Amino acid sequence: MKVLEPRCLFKNYFLNAFFMISLMLTYSPSFASLPHCDSYFFDGIQARGDQGYIRFDYNAQLINNNSFGKLLANSIENNKSSIRKSCGVNECVKLGYPAQDMTPGAILETTATNEVVIPADKKITVGTNNVLEYEKITVSELAVATFKQQPAPYVITTLEVGYKSKLRLPAGEYWVSRLILEVEGKIDVIGEGQVTLYVIDSMWVPLNFKINENTKNPAKMAIYTISDSNYYTGSKTYAFVRSEGEIILNHRAVIVGGILGQFINLQTESQVIYDSAGVRRISFKGYCEAYPYPLDDVQPIFELDTYDESTTQDHIILTGTLVDPGSGIKESSINISGSWFPFIITNGRFTINIPLELGTNWFTFLIYDNAGNELFLSYNSTRFLPGEEP
């Protein structure tokens, strides 16, 4: 096996508008070595690089978008003749910032000469002899190849999946230099855990091909291509996909999960359906990781005790309850007079002294749990001079 330098570069971009949010989402003292993958898949579609773009052809759409139609990209083009809006309720618009890309790691290739041919309409298990490197694996028409789960990556120079044949992959890493897929075939994810598929050359997903359709869970498959990827008519993929160059979804192709690339083209009636829950459970080994908690979509529970909404005093004392029965509270901050301050929670209770100026004083709570759920709550109190009370 040889380890090669990657052909991609990393640029670290931060959104001014989302700086604090992305920082809170990605920072974790106990797991600081890698960011969480939702910092790369902030929404269903994101374009990296200064020249990157997203183009929506006739009736192409992003469904379940996470940001009111505002996507990480320097350029977005919508088809003016479309009946459907590109982001569902709204037209997708650019934020004017590119998405950050994943920090590149090593690329695995092999000089092995092992070959496996699975005859038409036959079923064979690959890797039973613990061989993990192959020059070529051919899955013939209507055949089924089931890989044996291994702790180390499979490294394959050429993998051919024939007409109506099936590849069954247990959790693990699969490095393929050239992946050749034929129409109406399938790649299934089997068992517990996640499959990570790395493709070095361009990935072409043909007519009516199905990837991970058996589980319909995008959190069980990550696809990382070092070149371009092209999803043909009628194909359906449940995965989070990162491509170095261009991503094309042809007529009525569907990706459920999310995509990250430089040049993104959604052709007529194609769709990306964002899975905002699944992105918290996905990982790209060596690039980004899942949250180390059970999946939790429930916001923290916040209750503010009764306080003086109008007063002549120069301060008020806020007390209340803040708990998270799921993954626990990660960050708790309050904005007072334009500045953010952390506040301490003891046994689910907090006490905060709020200084007041004359007039209306706003204070805002921003709270995150360890699964990334947030609360953003604003309150106010008005200070009057003695004798001026309403």
C-alpha cells in the first residue's frame, strides 16, 4: 500500500454572520482534534472555493434547507422558468462566502495484483481470507458481492459493479481508485455502523442506480471523491457526499443527506434532501466526526423566573432553570449591552445580575446542548427614574 499526498487544498473560511454559532457547534474540549461534520454540511448544499457555485436548473430543488434559503456559496443561479422555488418556500440565495472544505488526509492506493471475479448470478463473500488489497474486483451481471467486515481499510485499484448486480458493504473504510458502476445496480450498507467510501477518480453513478437505499439512512454512508461525481437520471443516493471538483445531479437524480463540492449543478427536477439529524451522526474518518452522544433533537429546557419588567433600580436579578435531559448543556451565554458573557448553572439553576441603564434594556440568552440543539431567547426590562414610573 502506498500513501500519497492529497490533490486538494484546505482553506479555512468563517462566516461573519455565523462565526459564533459555528464556533460553538465545532468546539468541544474533549474532542478537539477534529471538527464535527455539521460544520462542513451546514445545509444540504454548499460550494467551497472562491470560484465555487451552485446552479439550479428547471424545477431542481434543495428540500429541508436549514438556513431560510441562504446557502454557503459565492454564486447561486436559479432557473427563472421554474415553477418550484429552488429552496422550497424561497429561492436559494448566496451568503457570499464559500463553504470551508475538509482538511485533506492521506490517499490510499495499492500495487497488489490480487483479482476476484464473481460470475453472473452468483454470490461470493470478499475478504474471508483477510486479504484487504486488490488490483481488481469484478461483480458480474446479477451477481452479489458481500464484503467481510474488517478493522482496516479495503484498498482496491478497480471495482466493477455490473448490470443489476449488488455490492453489500458492512461498516468500514473502502478506498477505490476506479469505481465502475453499471445501470440498475445497488450498493447496500449492511449491519451496524457506517460505511465510508473514498473514490480517487471521477465517480459516475448510472441510470437508476441505488446507493444505501436499503437503509434509507444517510448517516450510515459517507462518500468522499478526490475528483468529480456525476449522478445520472433516476439514481438515488442516501449519503453525505464530498467531491473535490464538480457534482452533477442529472434529470430526477436524488441525493438524501447533503453535498459539498466546488461546482454544483442540479439539472432538471433533481433534488437534494437535507438530513439535519443525520449530519450529527455522520463522520469522515480523519476529516470530521460525529457527535459523541446519542442522537438528540430536543432543545434544552429553559424557564425564567418572574422578574421586574419595569423598575427604578439600577439592576435586576434574573433566576431560572436550565437543564437538558438529552446530551447535556454545552454552552450558556447571555448578551448584555452588546457583549456576550457565559453564566454558570448549578444543579440546573442560575442567577445573573443584570445592570440597567435608563430606558429599555434587552438581554438575550444563547444556549447549546452537546448535540447542537440551540435556544435563542430575548427579554427586556425598562428602568425609570423615581416618579416617572408608568
